[in-house]
Amino acid sequence: MTSAMRRWRNSDKHMRVLMYGLEAMTYPNRQHEKRSQGDYQD
């Protein structure tokens, strides 16, 4: 159960990083806003 959750969290983190990069490319001015919120930090 724990390993499955860890794997899901890992894939979720990768997805968020992917979406973050995509959003940063689409909205370069929103990158600083998101980073200040601490959404990208683990």
C-alpha cells in the first residue's frame, strides 16, 4: 500500500513539474507568481 502511494505521489509530482514547465512556457509572467506561492516546492 505504501509503495503504491509513493509511486502515485511520484508520478503526480512528475506531472506537476511537467504542467509547471508547460505553464511557464505559456505564461512566463505567471511563473514568479506560482513560485512565490510555494506550489512548486516539495
